[in-house]
Amino acid sequence: MAASADEMDDMRALAAAKGALDALRKQLGATVRDNAYWDDAYLSLKGNGAQAWATENWGATTADYPLYDTAIVLDAAGSALMAYHKGITLTDEAVERFFLGKLPKIVATARDVEYAADDLPVAFAKTSEGMALVGAAAIQPADDAEFDMKNANVLLFSKQMSANVVAEIARTFSIAGLAVEVGPGNPAMLHADVLDIDGHEIGRVTWPPMHPGTASYNRARPTIILAAIVLVSVLLAVMICGLLIFRGLRKSEQVARYKARHDALTGLWNRAGCLEQLDEMLRPETGGSNANLYILDLDGFKPVNDAWGHPVGDKLINAVAVRLLEGLPVSAIVARLGGDEFAVLSATDNIGSNSTVHETILRALSIPFKIEGRTIEIGGSIGWARAGNGALDSTELLRRADLALYRAKSVGRGVAVEYEPGLDEEAIWHAELEQELRLGLLAGEIHVVFQPLIEASTREIGGVEALARWSSPTRGSISPETFIGVAEKAGLIDQLGLQVLRMAIRESARWPSIGVAVNISPLQLKNPYLCRQIKEVLEEYRFHPARLTIEVTEGVFISNPAQAKRAFDGLRKLGVKIALDDFGCGYASIGTLREFGFDSMKIDRSLVFNLDKEGNGGAVLHATVALANALNLPVTAEGIETEAQATAVRLSGCDRLQGYLFSKPVDATEITRRYFKAHQQLVG
């Protein structure tokens, strides 16, 4: 028993030591990632005040920040743009001496493009002050097509393994006598290897074996010798000693179990703990038929992180957790699944006073939060599912709540949607359609038709708009609104958009002196290779960039305005024009039009449709066109079906007309026959 107890304690201590080292690496890696993958940091370090900005945000905090005591920003040449250690600035020579010449290897590894954001290089290193944990990453934006990893600035944080740090590790993980040593050390000590960036051992964390079983036996031995005649008493003493040993081991196990099932930031149950609690609620003997699962996704949380940084975001997450706990009944179980996603488990949706759980959650989030003097307004979308009387397990209930959350986020933010069987049918339909679309893209089932853009003054063709069409072998013709939405959700929109662009430019290259307009999704603007792909297609078909117009909807203003601006800048460098589509049906303002600098505007067909109704439809159209004219934006009116509509929009100042009055969308052959037959004969 003594030997087993000794071995169990040694194994516990070894697992705790390895877990402590791994926790330190993960903690520093997360800190480096949060600070390096930051748009504000990337942009600020490109400006004139880069050193001051880096010093204020990182250097000054090294004096007393618990997560790191050294912060360095290195430029592409390897020189320190900013270097601080414990609040004191360092020169390039001091940095080199401090890291004993090992810094270039760490920096080169940080610029390695094979490292993902969740797997940054974090390892131990020898410094002039002893052992330190070092992590580094290239400072980079969320998306930038021109970003060069090899020449990027590198952010490096390190934390010295000082006596205080080692003592704190020993207290947290219950490892008495923990120390850091360089070299083989005392063979009688237990140890865990400390590895550098190359995976080589550069030291050890050591601690003396406690041998609780042996110690207990030695304490009991005199009693056994002196009181051999009292066998029962001796056996009782041994049993008590063993019980004390295992009680200590069990306590350590309970601490580890708690950490494995609770969120470190909020103290709430984490995903694993939430599923365990849900399994318990779903057991028949505990009344599982009444279990309800709510999944909450915060609306507007990412802009908070982007605007004020992750520390404010963490405090907001904690504030949300506190508000949920205070607003919900004590019987409800609240968990944080990760990021800005929470879960609530409740035996019933009705919590009295004519209120429900989901209404209580939404009402709690509707009240602004006060964080460090800032007033922050966010919301939430909720998907929830009832266990009902069916034999559901936690995985199925979670899947149903996820489906409901997906529907809530698609129909509008700030709403709660309960699972219904129709969501399964819709999910199956979407999955089947997604698979057919994948195969259709490979089989070339997507084709392009063109609708003429007619000059209002001459009634001659001035351009065409390319429109995607899909004729499925099994479903027939599928509307663009349907299959484009499926492509966006399935991650196929880049592939679909590139195919449509290629076909549109290939056909339009045959028609002289007119341009072609191609619609792209706001999601395509997130593709860092979009401009490069468009350039390659233009060069392949020798199509002049000025003849291509990219049409975008007002959705770009809310998905990611900064990202859209970067994409627009890249398109303008190519010489491609940019048009705002469907203006008048959304929320674009005059300031937005000026800020984004469109080359032209297409007014929504609803403004043309309202011309035939009584009221102020004509005045709205005239005001909209007047706004565009004041901004020197050429205007296209779509949805023209009658001569009266064509006359009205022309007199209002529209430059181009589009609609069934002139032509339905037709294939390239028909466009050639109608408008370019004489040219084709001349060329032939």
C-alpha cells in the first residue's frame, strides 16, 4: 500500500508539473495571439507613432503585468522597434545579450507561415537572468491581401521563471519543493523536462518525492513494534494513515476535475461540464422530459473587441455571465461554451410572472453594460429546444438548439427561435442542395446570361449585366437567391463567383466598346486573393479593366467596412469600377457614399415600381437620383417594364435603363445577334 501510494503521488505530481508547463505555454500563447492578431496594432505600427504606440500598449505594462515581464517588437531587419524588460527599455545589444544570442531563431519561427493562430511558437529559453518562457508571433491584420509574413513586425513576450513564479506554480498545482534547474540535476528528485524552441531539453523543473506511503509506514513502525500484541490497534492506525493519503490524492483530483469542467474566465460550466449537467438532467429518474436547452450567441461582441481590445471584451463576457446568473432562477444552469456563446439549462421555460427563460435572457442583454466608464450596448440571438417526451440524449438536444440558433441569426438579431421539426427538413434540404451545388460547380452546370444596359439618351446598348443561372439535372432551374445563399453558407461563394466572372469576361470580350457588370457577394470581399484572381482573368482574356464594373450591395457596410475598403482599394488599383447596387432599399447614407467612393449607382427596382402607385413615389425617385447627381455618380434604373417608367426615370436624370421593356436576361449568342451582328460579320 505504501509503495502504491508513493507511485500514485509521484504520477500525480508529474502530471501536475507537465500540466503546469503546458498551462503556462497556452496562457502566454493566447496572450501573444490576442495582441499580435489585432488590426489596430498592425495599422498603428505602420504609422509614424509606432514606437510610442507599442510602448504605451506593451512596453509600459512590463513593470507589473502578471502575464509577461518582457515585451519586444522587432522589425523586418531584426532591430528592436520597442524593447522593455520589467519596465526598463533595452537597446538592440542589450536584447541580444539578454537572450544569449537565441533571439533570431525565435523570430524566424514566428514568421513561419505554417504556424496557425491557435498554434504559435511558445517555448522556454535561457536568458541572462535564468530560464524564461518566450512566445512570439507576426503582427498581422485579420485580412490583407498585401500582407507579407516574412517581412512582418514580430511581437515577442517572455516571462522569467523567477522564484515567485515557481512558488505560485507550486501553490496552484500542489507541488511542494518545486524548483527550476539547468543540467541533469539530482537523480533522487522527480522532474519534468523544460524544452526550447527546437524541442531540446535546456533544463528541468524538479521537486522532491513526498513518498506519503513510506512516511506513514515509518511513523507507524514504532507503534507496530511496541504494540504488536494489539493487532487491531495497529491495523486501525495503518488504515487511518492510508485514508489520509488517499483523501489528499482525491482532493487533488477534485481540483483538477473542477478546472476541466469550468470556464477559467467566468467560473461558469464550460462545454464539457455543460454536457455533463445536460446528461444528468436528461436521465429519466431526474425528470429529463422537462429539460430545456438555450444557446445564446452575443450580437455585436466582435466590434467591442476590435474597438477597445480583449481586456474590455473579457470584462464584458464576465458582466454577461453575472447578469445571466442574477436574472435567471437559481435552478437554472448557466455555462459558457466558448467565445461569446453561452448555454442555459432549465427544467421549464416558464419562470413565473408571465415571463419565460428566453425573454428574461433577451431582456437582460437589452440593458447597456458599463465597462471602465464606457457604455456598451450588445444583444443576443437564442436558439432553444425542449427535450419533450422523446428519448433524447445531450448531443441531439444540442444539435436541435444549434439549428434553432442558426435560424434565429438568419431571420434577424435579438430574437429567440424554438426548435421545430421543420428545421430538420430545412437542414436536410440545404445539405442536399449544397452537395448538388458542389457537383454542379465541378460539372459546369452554372452558366451566365446577360441583360442589356440601355443608354437613356440614345436607347443604344451601353453595357450588360452578367447574371448567374443554375439548371440542376434533378431540380431544374433554381433561383439565384437560393443557390447563391447556399454557396455563401457552404463556403462555395468564392468558387462560384470566380466561375461567373470568368464566363462573363470571356463572352464580353467579343463585344466592342461596352462594359460588363458582375455582382459579387460581401463575403467575397473577405477573400485576400480576390483582386489577384480578377487581375489574372482580365489578363487571360485581354479585357481592359475599365470595362469591368463590380456591383456590391449595401451589405458591405455592416459585414466588415474596413475589409471592404481594403478590397475596394485593390480593385481601383487594377482600374476596375465599383457600383453600388439596389440603392434605396437599405440604410446607405450620404456619408457612406462619400466614404466608399463608388463610381456609379443602381437604384432599387422598388423605386421604379412605386411610380405606378399613387403617393410620393415620383418624388422619392427624383430625390434619390438628385442625390446621386450631386455626388457625380452615374445612375442606372433597373426594373423598367413600361415606356412610361422609362420616360419618368430618364426625366429624373437616370443615365442608363435596365428591364424587361428592353430585354429579359439572354445568353451571349442572343446579345451578339441583337446588337453586334454587323460587327461579327465585319470581323468574319
